[in-house]
Amino acid sequence: MDPLMIILILLAGTAGGFLNTLAGGGSIITLPLLIFLGLPAAMANGTNRIALMLQNIVAITNFRHKGYFPWKLGLIWGIPALLGAIAGAQLAVTIPEETFNRILAVVMFGVLGLIIWKPKTSSHLQAREIASNNKLVGIGVFFLIGAYGGFIQIGVGIFIIAILAFLTGSSLVQINSLKVIIIAIYMLASLLVFIINGQVDWALGLTLAVGNSLGAWLGSTLAIRRGDRWVKIVLAIAVFLLAGRLLGFY
């Protein structure tokens, strides 16, 4: 890696980690940029997961230290997500690169819309007993979520938060503590699929992980609300430029 690439990867990771903390969807920056820098689509997809895996491990550790560690429910919904992720990741390493790039471009626009226009979720949700039928519904839903996450990952955190809010009625802190457990479980399985297929660049992935960690720390520490609108404007510009590149417009 030349110094310029290292700097770009660190900046992208920092932006992605910061966006994950503010709104979710940080991979909307990191995954397309890895492709833009020359990695094949499948390898960029696998490499991006190193940073996401480490980020979720850190998050789980932090939540556990604060007394939030719903591991039982995490396993109930994480295992079907894991099975779905294996199928999704296997598709991602076999699909033609041009097809993946076009799907990625469309997904980027969809997730951008969710980030910009999604309604704010109340921070005062009341926890309720999770009914057995909700647990069963969750098993099916999280298999599909895992398949999507294994395939492309972008924006999955936003979807999971919405689903968990509906199924559990818990506070956002509890929801996020459960979310990172589920993601870590299926992320490990999907990462292994990419590793087995030789679709991971460890040097870039670990460099990206440093940036992601820095961005997450900045976002959680500064909690900049005044900058939220500015971040969304910059994100929209970046998405249009990167999507145009993926679609072959220039």
C-alpha cells in the first residue's frame, strides 16, 4: 500500500465509523471506496467485514461492562442470521462483479434515503415481555436479515434497529446491545466464507479497522448534533459520485 491509499482508507474508516454512530450505514462509504481504490467487488466486500467485526466486538465489550449483555436472545436470533449470512456471503463471492456493482449502487441510494429521511425513534421505548410468536417471527426475519448482511451489509444496522424496536419494545440502549451481538454472530460466519474463498485483504482490512474505531470513538464522544445535517449533505454527494463510478458513468 502506498501512503496515499493508507490515508484514504483511514479517512474512509473514520467517516464510516462516525456515520455508524450518528445514523448507521457506514459501509455506504467504506465498501464502495474499497472498490474505487481497485479491489475486486468480492474482495472489497470481504475486507470491509474485518473492520465491522472488530467494531462489533468492541461494542459488545463496552455494553457488557455497562450491564447490557442479552446473550440468550442474541443467540436465538443470531443463529438463524448466521445461517442466512453463509448463504448470502456465498452468493456475494460467486456473483459477477458487474452485477454486484450495479446492485451495490442501487442499495446505496436506498440506504441513503433511509439515513436522511428515516423518522427518529423514541429513546423512551418501554421494555415488554417478548411473546413466543414474536421470537418465532424474529427467527424467520433474522434469517433474511443475515442473508442480506452476508451478501452486502450496507444499512443492515438501520433495519435491525427497526425490527428489534417492533419485536421487543426495549430502550435504544438495550436494542443496540442486542443488535451488535446478532451482527457479530453472523458477521463471523460471513467473514469466514470470504476468507475461505481468498477474498480478504488483511492489510487494508486492519487499516480500515483502525479508522472505523477512531470514527466510532469520535461519534460517541463528541455526539455532534449540529453537524448532523452537514454530514448527510456530504454523504449524499459521496454516494452520487461513487454510485456513478460503479454504474460506469465515468
